Amino acid sequence: MFDVLQAFDPPLGHIAEPLILNGLDTNADLMAFKRWPDNERRSFLKDDARLNPFLARQLIVALDYPS
């Protein structure tokens, strides 16, 4: 999963650890997470992964941006 996070602009590899610790540990997991309802993604990032609001929004925007 680290390679996908590093490919974003800006690179988000530094947030891999809390995601992996909470079960998002493959690229397939991250792509499945991308399809979750917005409120579920935000809740997971805030409450489970404990990302700060800025990093959570960076990841959501990066995932939603058309590739």
C-alpha cells in the first residue's frame, strides 16, 4: 500500500502506519476503502486510524481525484 500512498501528490506515505495498524494493509484494501460511503471513511480515519483532520482530508481528496 505504501507505493500507492507515495504516488499521491503530495505523497502520503507517512500516514501508512496508522492505516496498516487498523487493517488497511494492501492496495486492494485501500481501493475497497475508496468505495465506502463518505461518512464511513471519515469516521474510520478520525476514530480508528486517528488521523488529524488535515491528513484525513488529504487522503480523501487523493482517493476521490480521478486518476
